[in-house]
Amino acid sequence: MTRAPGGRGLAALRALQVFGLSVATLTLGGLAVVSRAGGQAAPASVPLGQAPHFSVLIAGRDIIYCYYHQPCKDQGQRENVIQPPNTDTLMLVKVDGVNVHVLNIPRDTNVGEFDPRKGIAAQKVNSQYWDGGSQALTRAVETITGEHVDSYVVVRTDYVERVIDALGGLDVTVPEPGIEWIDNAAGVNLKLAPGDHHLDGKQGVLFLRVRKGFGDDYGRIDHQKQALTQLAGKLRTPQGLAALPVILGGIGNGVETNADPNLLLALKPYLSRLKLAFATLPTDTIRGTFNLAVNRDRLAEVWGKTGVATTPDVRVHIVDASGGALGTGLRAALQAMGYRDVQLEAVAASREPSQVFTQQDVAQASALADALDLPRLQGERFPVSPGEVGILLGTDASTHLAALKHLRPTPEIP
């Protein structure tokens, strides 16, 4: 793993930042889930008064263009298009009461066992939507994960633009050396210098799709997780509530779904208490191809029930971007809890959301996330080492973790 020169501050954390959802999956696509127009009924519903338990597939698809810079009037057509729409962003979301587990699926994941007699690209999961529609994509994800999928939500990029704008934009930190993505044929012109930026919907969608600066598709997935966490947090604010007409208005205008409209009623009492946990589907490279095979042994370790961390023997790296020097109090609290190796790095204040992140120490990260009531993000490109968990404190920590202001390190006794 490459580390940023001069420390692992916010620029290094940028193996983090969405295009998808979770509380936002229960909203950007998921609250949209609850007001479907047409489509088939979802196979599962949630009786009122009972805790919700269901799964939903969230897919982001491109806009279909019929001519240069001109979207097709019929976004469902299959003929006479310049380029078919792929679903490069795929998330399987499991809701289990107040616990929401989100699994990102890399676009190059092979569906089932690799067959050398078949076309390589046709076996990738991101081609299934074009070949067979939402139901084929759903079946492919069930094959890959071994999980039943109750409902699907497919969202277009133009819908995501509208939602980001309605939620007040996206705050991001761009790593060195900055981002420049210019594609005249696709109408893309994104130039961002290193540092903090506030993006509108159009810029936000491009930022969430770009891979340059984040290494590869895994890096892009990891930075999408942090952006999703930010958007999910905004949904709990007055501005988020005001955005609901835009979110719900996407059905048939950027959102394709078969979800049960009663899901919202079942979720509503739990929205303020939902606990978010993100993971990336572990994969291995298939020799001679760019396709990826599921690593099922590791999948069980990073997604869903991840075991219990019995001892605080993990190394903790705090990045304090709270603007209120809360990292000192957090370090004192963790040391009092028995964490012996706690590093603290103070950086410029950031509006990116507070969170706990890790690559492979999922049980330990989950324990810290539960203790701090923060989202937990697992990924392949986060700037932490084996045996290490990171904690980012953003400016939201001044409210959420205000008690840290009053904690001070315990003096060491010689």
C-alpha cells in the first residue's frame, strides 16, 4: 500500500469517498425504493410493527446516448445506441433491524466459474444488465454472493446528480497530484486541484466515477463508501427531509425498481438508529484475464457477522480533522479502554464524516465503530496496515462526540 508523503492525513485517506447507498441506499435509491411505479412486486415485504429484514441490490447505470452528446429519448432501448450502459457501481444491501450491511461488488467480478469457451467480457457482472435487464443482473449477484436478493434498484447518473444537488452537494478531499478527467466525446471535463472541494451534483457524479488518483476500481469503490456515508448523514437533516420529493420523484425518471412500497413504512421508525457497515467483495484474479473470482472464505470474514473482538490489541490511527482537537480526548478514551497502541495525527478541519475504517481487521473495527456509534468501512485500498484500524474525526464529531472535549490523557506514573 502506498502512503502519502509526510503522513497519512486526509489526502492519504482518499483511498476513501458515492455513488450508491445504504441509509442512502434506503434513500438515494432506497427511499426511492418505497414509491415504485409499475414493475413486478418484490418477493418480500415487511409487516408493520416488525423489525425490517430484507436485501436490496443497488446498481448505478450510465445514460444511453444515441448521438454525440445526445441522450436517447428512450433510456430503455437496446438498438442504435453509441455505447451500451454498464453497471460499474453495484451494492448488495442487507437490512437486519437497525443493522445495515453494504457489500460493494467490483465491476470485473466473474459470474460463476470462469468458462474459457465463453467471451471474457460477457462473464463480468457489469455486462449482465445490458444483456438481460434487471432480473439477469439480480440473478448474477445472487450467484456471486450466495445471497437471496429481495429487490433491485437501478439508478441513472442523472438521477444521482439531482439527489446530490438536493442534499446540498458533496464535500471531498482530492489527493495529490489532483484529478484531471477530460473526455470530449462523453462531455466530461473534471479538473480538481489537491485539497478540499465542495462539488455540485454533476461534478459529484464525475468524482465518484473517476479512478485516477485512487489507484484502481477498488480505490474508487473505497472512496465511494465515504461519500455515501456523507450523503446518508445529510438525509437526517432538515435539508435531507426537504430533498425527499426529489428522491421519491425519481421513479420512472432515473430509477428502475421492483421494490415493495411498504418498505419505507417499515423502515421509518429505525432510520435515526441505523448502523452502517460497508465492505468490498474479496476477489482473486483469474489468470490470463482481467476478470475476478469471488474469494468466499474472505467474504465470510468481512461482511455480515464478523465475529467478536475480545481484546483491544489492534493498532489505532486517529486522524483528527474535527477542528476542535477532539483527537486528544479520543486517544485518552481508547487508552482507558485498554488500547495500548494509539497514534494521533492532527490535520486541517474537514466536513467529511467521522468513521472507522480498515482493510482486514473487521472485528476490531466493528468493536470501535459500535463504541463510538460511527459507520464502519472495510475496503481493499484504505491507508491502514494489517493489525491497524483508522478513525477519521470530521467536524461532525464536535456534536456527535462532544464529550471528547472534556477528556485528557492520564498522566503516566514513572
